[in-house]
Amino acid sequence: MSEQTDEPTTTYEQAREELADVVRRLEAGGLTLEESLALWERGEQLATLCQHWLDRARERLAAAAPADDGN
């Protein structure tokens, strides 16, 4: 039996690039309200995914950093 993880399959770089594309498309305008809402929702998902990757990176850095013994 394989162990499942909550780790996303999209990399940080992929999510960031797609998010930048979503922003460009929204800023360019010319979309219907429904298209704009769908892009906004996708942008929110991507922003959450990017934040997940950044949080994991911070956790890994904190775990790798030497403990501060106060001296």
C-alpha cells in the first residue's frame, strides 16, 4: 500500500508562472464577467499553492538552522 501525501504536484515555479499569466490576463481586460471570475478563482488557488510552498520552505530552513542557545 502506498502512502499518500498532501504535497501538490505543481511546483512553486509552475504555480507562480501561471499566477503571473492570470494577473496579466485580468489586467489586459476584455473578458466577460464569468471569465474574469473564473480567472480570479484560479488566481486564488494558485496564490494559496504558492504560499504553501513558501511555508514549507520556511519550515525546512528553520529545521536546518542551528538552534539559538542564547549565547
